[in-house]
Amino acid sequence: MADPTTDPYLSLYARRTAGMTASDVRALFAVASRPEVVSLAGGMPFVQAIPTDHMLEVVTKVITHHADTALQYGGGVGQLSLRERLAQLLLEEEIPAAADQIVVTAGGQQALDVVGKIFIDPGDLIAVEAPSYVGALSAFSAYEPTWLQIPLDDDGMIVSALEGALRSGARPKFIYTIPNFHNPAGVTLSYVRRQELVALAAEFGIPIIEDDPYRKLRFDATPIPALRTLDPANVIYLSSLSKVVAAGLRIGYVVADGPVLQRFLAAKEAADLCPSNLTQLIAEEYLSDERWRDNLRTLIDIYRGRRDACEAALEASFPSDATWTRPQGGFYSWVTLPESFDTSAMLEEAVERLVAYVPGRAFYPDGQGGHQLRLAYCYPTEERVTEGVQRLGDLLREKEAATAGATTA
Amino acid sequence: MADPTTDPYLSLYARRTAGMTASDVRALFAVASRPEVVSLAGGMPFVQAIPTDHMLEVVTKVITHHADTALQYGGGVGQLSLRERLAQLLLEEEIPAAADQIVVTAGGQQALDVVGKIFIDPGDLIAVEAPSYVGALSAFSAYEPTWLQIPLDDDGMIVSALEGALRSGARPKFIYTIPNFHNPAGVTLSYVRRQELVALAAEFGIPIIEDDPYRKLRFDATPIPALRTLDPANVIYLSSLSKVVAAGLRIGYVVADGPVLQRFLAAKEAADLCPSNLTQLIAEEYLSDERWRDNLRTLIDIYRGRRDACEAALEASFPSDATWTRPQGGFYSWVTLPESFDTSAMLEEAVERLVAYVPGRAFYPDGQGGHQLRLAYCYPTEERVTEGVQRLGDLLREKEAATAGATTA
């Protein structure tokens, strides 16, 4: 593609596009996709665990019996059969949902975009965890918000920090949170804090956007009630089949009560008319047969093993002054190094040593997190996870030794 | 869903959502979906014409050989194999395109949304045909533009009207046009006007957004060069596989040169990360086998027959003071009645008589077109098209007779 400095339309773009440029990190990831590099960067589900025969059976049924629907436009709200199935699966987790409270989206990402679209006027304040999911930050950024960043600890969002801001007069349009197996932080919001958060949001009349794509990827822990379970009237629940079925289907969904869902639907239809009937019917067919639960258990076992490999390698090879979170599910561990490290600058060296990660700055609207990084253990084998973390640990120790040497000298 | 007047979040929504509410027309369409109603309303492709065996073979190949890619996340830009195939098909039509000038979108609608997102700041002027595609108006509306409406005649956009506005100082961010088999107007932009339009846009440095989903659905006419063929440097070309393969795949694409494509891609990734790998691979597999052209010829023959049935029934049964366009391809005929008719008000009566259409007002940002309507002949059989147009003609004649009687009395 051409040099952006020669762009004839430069004076024509909307203001919101100012921050939308291809990043250096993306260029590095192109390099990192070489097979010899252990990528702990992207959060790709291990779809290889889904038996091909099973999926072939599913798509064959859909085309044989429902081709005319599968190949046609559908309603913006999504196929009723899929929404009924999703409602039933949510009820298994005690999350209040009925088919007419659900709208299907093009992956979880579209739900984030549409939430931004319906709530954010330029300059509006929104509350997000710091760090938060990079895709949510991009989606919301397009609507030009200002940010109220709420820090996290091992029990998830520090709700007292949010409370302090609200009591001091901050009035965010919504509170965005990833309560389970946080992306990127790997932590889970404790039950006590969930109760505090829903009470606080209700007191101030601020909707909670609960983003919960990893919920079913629990390794050992007992499930903690969803925020929507605790306060259905004030929680807009987002999830996705990307991690529990297949990301390639691009099926996400939003669960909400009443008129906000109509507003969401109208904004979503303007963006892409309707989700794919074909992938919706495939998802519904897949979820209608109990074998999908076996596949999910297989996936969970795989991810647990890789989480264990990641933790063991971190213990064995990372410098003693580094800390990391201990995820009870999901895809990510979040590493904090001494402040002298710059994980953005270091990425190129890491890739030269055949390991990739995502630098911490990507996960904060204000560019903090320069000494942090995200490790995704979900996709490479246990052996490769171990190898990748070791390579990174070696690099960190060498850099520390060099710095110590320089200081001593 | 609940009554919007009881919406607890009413004070929290972004300004752009003000016009986003479920319309009365939509409620009527729910009624119109009963099988006894002949729907000349929705522009649904007749996907029944695609042989199920053929499609089953396609999806079987994709899952058998490429399941790991099909079920995984992909790049925001879209699968290279599909972009190469699309480039080749565009070159057959002499439309300049290379794989790296193409970005795959979630249907043509997403391309419209992202065009709005990257160009329109609130209050910005954009030029659209009057009438124009209702989905484009919704997509652009979300970014709060002001509208420069350019009228159409049987040769498409009246370019001299656009020229007058530009010479008087109007400076739209872009010029949006549907040159072939216009939705809703059914007309095609003449070659002379195409040359005038690209020259005018280039003179003023204003990009043309060429929306061309119906191009391959030509009934008899010789193809006219695309605007992008005439001026690749200043035309952003949008199209879709919804009408030539299957709408249920949700595959659209944009073709553009240089940095505007990077801006487009970044904005699109923020909206939904990536298109479905599964449906992209299915589209690519389908287009890689020449049988798809036979299917397309079958579709064209079907649509031509329905266009003929529609025209014959209009001639036979519509009042003599009604006029309509004569589409050379595509899905739509556009009817203009005497100004005394109100096609919005009349729709309920039409549905009672078991025929549905889309009232003209939907296709103008300023609510003109109250005496116009769109007929989509693409989906019902010839017999049903004839029956539907006759029912509507009977209603119109009766209303005219009643008015004449009242005037005479």
C-alpha cells in the first residue's frame, strides 16, 4: 500500500480516524507468524481440537435441510432457533436470558462497537478497567470518549477506586468490565466485588457492560455468579461463541432488557444488516448435539495443561522481581516487570529470539503499562509454551544482568 | 420488548441514536411475511436457484481440507485466496483491482458503514442520489451528515445538478452512487454521464463511492464501464457476493487505492475484527469452479422473466397516470404515482389485499417520495409477481376512481 503521507484524501477524513493507523506492533506480528517463532501474542482458540468429522456432519445437515435459509438474508436480531439455544445455555449458568432478550452479533467485537455507537458522544466519559481488552479500546475509541481507568488487582476491578471516582462526581456513560479470566490480566472479579459493583452501578444509574467470552473456559474454580445474574435490570451482557465453538463463525451475542436492546438492534442493522444465517445455523446445529460439551471439555483440558506449562516456565525462568497473574480459566497471563523494562522496545529482540507477546501499552488508553506484557498460552502446545516462556525469561535475565553489570561497573 | 418511554437509559444514549428506532414499516413487514402476501418489498436474492448438491460439495471440500483455517480468526483484510479470486473477476469486467487493493467486508452494508465512519464528522455534507439505497442512508446517518441530494432520471444521476451544486460552493466529503440497476430506482447511469461524473469529482478532489452489487445481473444491455474503470485513482468501489453467490455468506468487498484502504481497514477491524473465514473459504471454493457461472446465468434468466412479468402487469393494470422505470438488470422497478397518492399511508391497505412494497419515503433523507414506491420483482415467481402487481394496480385504480367520484360529486 502507498505511503500515507501522499494521501489525497487527508483533509477529508473524520476526526475519529486520527488514531486509526496500522501499528508497528502489527508489522512485527507479521514477522512473528513464521512457524519457528513461538507466538504467545494472539489469543487464538485451539480449533484443531474440534473433530473435523463432527463439523462436517454439522455443515452437511445445515446445507441438506436448510440451504434456502442458510444462503439467504436473515433478520438483524438473529435466527430464533439460535437465540433460543443461547438462552437455554445461559440459564444453565443462571444468567437471566430469553430469546427475545438476545441479539446475535458478528462476533463479540461487533457488540463492543455497537455499544460504543449507541452510548458515546465525543468527549463522553466511560469507565474501563486498566488494563482492558485492546479490541474494546479500539471499538470505543472510534466514538471519541474520554476514559475513566479503574485499576485491577488479583480480585479483578478495584471497585472502591470506581466508587471513589463516582462519589467525587465522575459520571461515566457505562462501566465496561471483563469479570472472568480477564483479557489481558487473567484475573477474576471476586464475588464480594461483584456485589459491590452492581450495587454501586445501580445507585448511580450507570449500566454495566459485562463482557464474558471466557466464562465456560473454567479450569478448576467454582463459577461465580455473573453480574447479570446479580442485577439483570442494569447489566448488558456480551458474549461470543468464538472461544467455545469456533471464532471463524463470527457469532457473538448481547443480552439485555427492554428498550436498550431495540436501540442496539437498530444501530447494528445500520452497520451490517444481519449476521450470517449460514454460520448461525451451523452454530445452532453444533450446540443442539451434546457432543459439543465433550469437545469443550477437551478444549478446557488442553488450555489447563498449557496454563500449567506457562506457570511452571514462568517460575523456572523469569527473573525473581517479575510478577504474574494466575488465571483460573481463559487464555492469558499478565506479567509485570520492574519499571526499568520497556516491553514495546523489547518485542523486536524477543521476536529475534523466536518468541512473541503483546506489549502492555496496547491495553491502556493512556499508554501506561510499558513494563507489562500479555502472554497467551492458549494456542501453542505445552512444549512450545514452555520453550517460548523460557526464551523470554532468558532474554529478561540477560537484560537484567547487563543493566546490573553496567550499574556495578 | 418494553415500551421505550420507560427506558432508564434515555438520558445516556449518544445523539446519533435519535433517528434509530424501529419503524412502522418494519412492523408491517412482519405481517407481510405471511405466505399469502405477495411481497414485492424485500430485495431477496432467489437463492433457491443454487443447486443444493453443488453447495454441499463446496462446504464439504472446505471443511475436509481447510477446517483449521475455516474455524479460526483471520486477518481483518480477508483471505488472500478470496481477494485474488475477486480481483480476477473484477478484471474480467475491466475494473482495476489487485488482491492488495481489496478488503473483504461483512456484506456490502459493512462497507457503507465504514465509509461513513472514516469520512463523516457530524454536520459534514455528503452527496447521495435522490432516491438512494435505504441501507446506505441508515449507515451514513449514524455519523450525522447533512445531505446534498442529487436527483435521478432514466439515465441515472443528473450530473449537471451535482455540478451546479459544486460550482455554487457545495463541498461534499464524498459522492455516493449506485450506477447499475439502481436500488431503488432501477435506472443505469449512462456512459456520457459516467465520464462527466468522474471528471467533475476529480476536478473538485472529491472521492466517488461506487456501489455496484448488481453489475453482473445484466438482462440484455451491453455493460457500461465502471466509474472505477474510468478513474481508478478517485473511485472507491464497493460490491458484494450477496446477489451473485449468496446473501447468507455476508461477503462484501471494497476496492481502493493507497492509504484510504489502510484507513478503511483500521476502522473495520475496530468494528468486527475480521470477516468469517468459513464463509470466505466457501465463497472462494464456489467461485473457483466454473459451474458458478451457470448458476449465475440461471439466476439472470429467472430475474429477467420476473422483470418482464412485472412490466407487463404494470402496463396492464396500473393507472395511466402512473410511471415506472424499465430496469435492464437487478431487482427493482420504481413507480411514481400522481402526487395525490400517499404510498406510506396506503401500505396497510395493500397488505390487506395481500401485496407488499416499500414506500418511497424510505429512500430519501428528507422524507420526499410520498407518491413513489419500490417494487422488487426478484423473489416471487412470475405468476406471483403478476398477481401482486395486479392487486396493487386494482387498489390504485379504485382509489383514483373514488377520488374522481368525490371530486365530481
